[in-house]
Amino acid sequence: MAAAQAQAQAQAKSPWLHAWKDPVADLKAFSSCVRLADLNGDGDYKLIVADAKRRLKVYRNTSLVSENVLLDTPVAMCVTYSDTARPRVPSVSVAAGPHVFIYRRLRPYYKFTLPPMAMAPSEAEVWAKLNDNRMDVAQATDLLVSARDSGAALSTRSVDLINTEAPEERQALVDSLRDVPLAQQTVITCMEVLKKNMDEEDALSQLVIGTENGEVLILDVSGVTIL
């Protein structure tokens, strides 16, 4: 009893604050998906969390005040300012899959989508001939294997064709993709903010996006156009 009282007195005298803990909050998020922001420009900062269960949650103190459904699992979240209007209301940008979902005042505002990846010319030629029946599947597979071994980055459909062993399954795959445009979409792996004109918290800022295929994209302050 005395030991417990001594421990309680020691904790009361400690200069450290105990972190608030909510065992039923059910949050799972990386540090890149947790931010503090003054969402309404009124000086009242709120905790924003994009969790792994595809939910964008906003907390004021310890109370959940807003929740939005995300269409994909988030990998990063940033707070940016796209204008100089008063009060200073930021945008919340959530990167998920190939998209950046932009919110203003906790409402969906804009969705930016990564452009399709450029296809290797040798791969595009093979699929063009397959679509026109100017090449059989076996020859096309051999050419795709040669392109892959030469260092060409192939699309998912080409990799699937190469990895399919049965000739009839290869033919069925080609038939299912006939007349479907050859395209490959990458995804976002990281995202950060680049201040445009000064190093203030509410300065005009731009999103810098890193993709799975090794590209770095910088968007304008509105988050609409790639610079």
C-alpha cells in the first residue's frame, strides 16, 4: 500500500504528461498518415488520421468529429495551402493507390490520378500484332521473354502471359484482352510537401509524389497539374 502511494506521489510530481489512450479507437496507421492541422483557419488544431481500414478520421481533442471513407489503402497524407485567402484554410491530401484525394473543410474537393506508364515499344508492337491476328501466341510469348531479358519493363498483362504455361490458357488470356488498350498504372509509395515561396507553416505549398516505378512528380499548388 505504501509503495503504491509512493509511486502515485512520484507520478504526480513528474513533469511529463501521460499520453491519452483509447483502447477502442481501433486505429492502425503509419506516421506518414498522421497529421495535425488547423482545418478551418480558426486556430483550433485537429488530429487527422488516414488509417489502414480506409478511413479518414478527424479528432478534436479526444473526440471523433469527422470520418470519410477512402477508396484505397492510404500510404501518405499531407496538409497544403493552395491560396493566400483569409482565413487560411488548408487542403488535406491523401495518397492511396494511383490517386491523391484532396479534401477541403473535410469534404471531397478533387481527385488527382497518376498518368499511365509509358509502354516499351517492343511490347506495344507485340500486342498490336496479336490484336490484328498478325502473330500467334507462341511467337508473341517468345518476343516478350526476349524483351524482358533485354531489360524492358513489361506490363502486368505481358508478365501474366509469360507466366501462363498451358497454350490454351495463353490463348484464352490473349482473347480476353483483345482490343483492350495496352496500359499500365503505377501507384504512389510516398508523398511530401514542398514550400513554394517561404518557409512558413501556411505558405503556398506543392505536393511531391514518389511512385512505385521510380518517378518523382511535383504538382502545382492546386494539386491538379504536373509541373
